[in-house]
Amino acid sequence: MTDISDKAREEFFSEAQEIVENLSRNLLALDAAEQSGTSDPSLINEAFRAVHTLKGLAGLFGATKVGALSHRLEDVLDDVRLGRQQLTAEVLDVLFASVDVYGQILAGEKEGSDDPIPAVGDLMGRLEQFGVQAGPASSPADEYDLDPGMLAVLTEYEEHRLRTNIEQGLRLYRLRVQFDLATIDKALEEIKDRAKRHGEIITYLPTGETTSAETIELDLLMASNDDLATLIGALGGDNLVIDEIPRQRASLGPATAPPSATRGTEVPRPASDRALSVAVPPAVPSEQPDVSLKAVTQTVRVDIRRLDHLMNIVGELAIIRNALARLSERLRGEGQRQLSSEVHRLHRSFDRRLTDMQNGILEVRMVPLGQVFDRLARVVRQISRDADKNIRLVITGAETEIDKLIVEELSDPLMHMIRNAIDHGIEPAEQREEVGKPAAGTIALNAFQKGNHVMVEIEDDGRGIDEERLVERAQTVGLLSSDEARELSRGERIGLIFLPGMTTKSEASDLSGRGVGMDVVRTNISKLGGVIDVHSEFGIGTKMAITLPITLAIVSSLLVRVGEYTFAIPVSSVSEAIVFDGTGVRLVDGREVMTLRGASLPLCRLDRLLNIGHETTSRRQFVVVAALGSRRIGIVVDHLFGQQDIIIKPLGKSLENVRGFAGATELGDQRVGLVLDAGALIDEVLAAATPGSDVDREGAWLI
Amino acid sequence: MPRVLVVEDSVSMRAFVRSALEGDDPDLGEIDVVEASSGFDALRLLPRGPYHLVITDINMPDINGLELVQFIRQSERHRSIPIVLISTRSSERDRDRGLTLGANAYLAKPFTPEMLREEAARQLAAGPQRTEPHD
């Protein structure tokens, strides 16, 4: 009983997860179709199949909660797909709720927890209300001269679709198609795509009349409004023959009509008549080598930890590569020119292949942002119903790819921001109409790649952020004195929403809106190496732009030295490095600022910030310009060592609250360097002159 | 070694069947399990047999299990392969159609690995079917 392998169990959890995600996507498509007044019966059937599969799997793997829920859902979906139950908004609501409940159950079962989940009971209760009505009566399919062989293999659902189509007065066609076995999937998808515009394919039936082992013939039963000529024009081709299946006249008399859709007339069809005269190999099983047996599926599912492991190895190889480079340098220094250039060549080809390998692994880690966008679409639907607001969600760039880990970590912050946009940004319909906006609010979710970064924008056409009230609020809670308040720039005023003290739920919603937990959002985004920029026009709308690295795994970094210490600064946040001779530095609001091409650049002295007492030995220093989003600072350093690929390792539990560092890394000569967190440094430096910076922060600076 | 073709669109269901069939069982001995992820995959893999048993789900997209049964029973080359249907209790009608079409047995989900092994052993012991289709 208990000999189900762990591997099979693991497959179960990841497949269940996948099925639930598909179900969710399906429901969103269904919802969209319902709202636009179209309907696609195949969507309901797919939702049914998803739940049906889950139920079956749950039974095998002993996942009782999944099983119980799936059982009830399956009944409801079965009724809907077989036309016994209307797909009402209530039904859709319950279906949507089930996606979340599945998520909770799976998370629980995976951890082996057996605690009851209240949401399950609630949902089951809601499912009970959809009663089953009586099934439909006799089949009008009898009126057609349908091949009994074909009728015999229809599943209940397919039979229902056939009946529905006939009742709607559509014509029936038989499409006979020859496929090359090797490419059948693709070829069939093409036909399906084209056929979709003209009707519905009800079933597929292999005819058994293969001409060789490499091809196969299928009969497709299709219902359509179009006449034969139109269909032939749209679908016909060399290997596709379309016949109309004639409607029998009036009575349901015995099948005297000539078998125009020529197939056998018995069930099952005798393997006699004309079918198998073709050159099928003899029935004696030929012992062919099983070379091609394994080519069954083109994808594998991989645990992300395995990729992390590979990536770590790549990182260690990178350290070896760097050592090779240094070895070559050293040999040259010792006058061994020939040996040195050999090692150098070795280093170069090693480097190229390592880069290929690294890119290859990174590519595997990439997943489309659509994964998290789908979840968000569900949330939007839910919240907008709860808040009784009509919201149009417009998604672009869902295909933009980003590291799997980032996608996972992104969903909470995005969810939060969207919730804020709906709760506080989008005004009630009456208010919108008063100011001449369309009654339905729009939230746009855009993603695109920009150089080494992925941008995710959340834009709403709501009321925008009321800076005045933000400032008032900051003063009320003591984050800001009235003097300080007067000095704030516009950007700084809007930036107040990120201060921790700005968040008390009850009052925030009565503010202009966005106070709710934005400090947490920003912290989470910066953990991913990202930053948020906010643009808001009061009365017009708000746009939050998140800039994220494409991957977290390996980071190309600039190595710098300050005093005795070596630091790494991720290149993705470095825009340039310039020579710095200490001249031209001004003090503005107590912070050092230099002018770079006409714009002022706040400076960051690491030695002071980190209390590394050191005498600058040379007059010549460098300024590394770190920029994230629209904000930038200049970090003053003593030396630049050049670029190196590093793996960022966490600092460990005891140091996890230390701000300003993304982690530590091995530098290749057995030394360890700290990796600067450019985002946190920028925050710190730009906040230094900003009121509110003296508020106690959770973290401390490493000293 | 007997070779079994498992036709099922769910990857964990396939993994379940594989782990059940490949488990140590003196009655069953060693079994070579070949997985097909769809009806089409099965059509593709069938000519590369021989197979001693086909275990197929009924509810699959495009080519469903019933169509596969019909295809196998009509094919001169494959018609003697015993077929076990995997069905659910809720779809009795589909299951009955499968048996009418010439499937030899069915397993209703949920079933245990033992039940699957027993059925597979029974079918493999019975050997190739004489299927002059009944008419």
C-alpha cells in the first residue's frame, strides 16, 4: 500500500500545483469570454478535466482534502459542461475561490500537516447550493447518418457537445486527415486553430487505415454553421478530405441510407471489410530495437535547487578561471612568457565555455512573468468585487522572462501594490464620472526587459497621491518637523509613503491612499536587488515602476578597495566610474555633492559610513556612480580592480539585519569580500539629509 | 521482459503506475514500462512495440481512451494486446463503452498499487487476446 515512490509523490505535488495554475488560467479565460458575451465550451471542459485529474490523483496519493474538494467541484463542473447548470457569476466565484483553497490545501499537505483548513468547509458549503438538474433526454444525433463506430467512442461529454451542436442547427462534417506520426501534434494544432473559426471539433478517431507505420489517418467530427464549400476553402488540402454528414429525412427509421461516411456499421467494427487490406506489417511482433522508445516527452521538470547547485558549481569554476588568469599574470611577471601565454589561452577558452554554460543554466531558470500575473488577475477580480469597483486590468509583456526565484518573491509585493491601487487609488464610479473619467478604473500591469533589468510597472488611473496629506500625516506621527516639511522636493514628498511610520491601516485608507505597508513592499523588492520609483499626479493616477535584476544567481561585479577592505559592487547598479581628485565637492544640506555633467551627484564615503578609519594615501581616488531607477549616488573608493563574476552568499543569521550589504563573496584568492547593496546605500545617502532619517530603523549599520 | 504501454496525460499518474509496476512483486517479475503522454503519443509508440499490455486512461484530450481501444482492436497488428482501462467511478458510461469496444478490464480510481499489479499480472498471464471482434 505504501510503496508509492517518493519520486511519484513529488511528481504529484508539482503536477497538482501545475493543474491548479492551469485551472486558474482557464477560469480567467472563461470569465473574460463570459464578459465579452462569447463562449468557448472547450474551456469548461478543460476546467472539468483539470479537477477530474486532480480527483483521480488525490485518490491515489491519499490527499484526502484535495480529493474531497475535487469531488464536489467535479460534480458542479460536470453539470456545467453537460449543460445541466448555467455558468453564472456565482458559479464562477466559487470556482475562483477553489483555486485559492487548493493552494492552501496543497501547501498544508506537502508539509504533512493534517490540520483542518476552515476555507475548505466554507467552500464545500457554497458548492452544495448548485444542485443537479435532470439530464437531457434522447439524442438528436439519431437524425444524422452518423457512423455508429464513431458514436461508440464518444465520451459522455463529446456526446453532449454533439447534441448541443445539432440542437443549435449546425451541420456536421467528417474531416478525414492523414498525418505524419512524427509531426502529428503540430499538424493537428494547426487544423484545430483553423477549424476553431468555423465551428467545433467534437471528436478525433483514428481510422486504423494507415498506409504505413509512419502515417496515420484520423476522422474528425466537426460541427459548423458554414457550408461545405466554405469549409473546403478554409480547411481543405492535399491530405484533408471533408464530407458533409447528411441529415436523415424526417423519421428515425432504420439506417437505410447509404453509408456515405463509409465506415463499418457494427459496434465494434469488424476488422474485415475494406480497412486493413493495406500494407500493414504482419501481426507477428517484429523484434525491432527500442532505440526510439524513449522519445516520449520533450520537457522535464527540474527542482530549482538542482539548478542552484549547478550554478554554485559554475561559480566555483569561475573562481578557478580567475585563478588561471592570475597564474598567467604571475608567470609573465617571472619571465616565463611562453608558459604564461599558454595558460592565458587556456584561460580564454575556459572563460568562453564557462560563460556559455552559465548563460545556459540561467536560461533554464527563466520563467515568464505571466505566471505571477495570472495570480494577480485573480486577485484583481476578487478585490474589485469585494470593493464593488469595476476594474479593467490590462496586462502587457506577460511573456517577459525573469529568474524563477524572483517571480516567486515578486508575487506578494505586487499583490500588495495592486490591492492598494484598487482600495485607495481607483475612485468609486460616481466620483470618477463627476471628474470625467470612465466609470471603470484601469490598472495596467506592464513588464518589459530593459538592458540587464526587467521592469514591472503598475499604473492606475485613480486619484493619485495627495502629497499635502502625506506631509500632514508625516508631521502628525512625528516623522517630520514643519521646517523640514517645507524643504521637501516633490519626489521626496511622494517618497514619504515608504517610511515605516506611515502605515496604520485604519488611517491610511482615509488618507489619499497608498500608505499601506509600502515600506514592507520596498524592503521586499530591495531584497531582490530591485528598486521602486513612484510617479503620481494628483487626480490623474499613479505609476509604480519596479526595476529588477534578471537573475539573482551570479552577479557580475566591480571590485573596489577602500583602505584595507575590498568590496564588490554589482555591475548592474553601476552606471560609470570616474577619476576623482577631491575638488568640486560642495556641501548641500550637510551632505557632500559633486557636479557630474551639470547634474548634482550626492557622494557616499564608505570609510565614514562604515567607520573604517583610514588615511587616503593617494590624492587620486575614484567615484563609482551607482544608479537604480532614477536615483543615483557616487561612491568614493581608493582603487578599482576591474570586473569579476561573483556568487553572492548570504551573511548568515546573525548578520541578516545588517543593512547596506547584499552578502559576502569569495574573491578567488581565498579572501572574502563584502558585496555592497547599492539600493540600500542609495536609500541611506539620499535619506541622510531627508527628514525622517533619524527614525529608528530596524536594521543597523555594520561597523 | 513484458513491456507495458501506459497511456495517461497526467505525469504523476504515470509515475504512480510506473512505480507500482516496477515494484518488487514475485507474481509480476520485471516489467518494462513505456509511457505515452497522450493518445497520439500512444499511436506513435504502438508501431514500435511489441507491447504485452496497454493500460490507458479514458479521459484524455484529443484522442481519448475509447478511441484508442477501438484503434487497437481494429488494427491487425495490435489487436491482440490486452487492454486495461483506468476510469473513475463517476464515468460508468464511458467505462462500459470501453468494455464493449474490447477493453479487457478496468480499474476504477482510486486504486492501490496492489490492485494495479494484480490486474496487470492477470492480463499478462492470460496473454494475447483472441480478438475476432464479436459482431
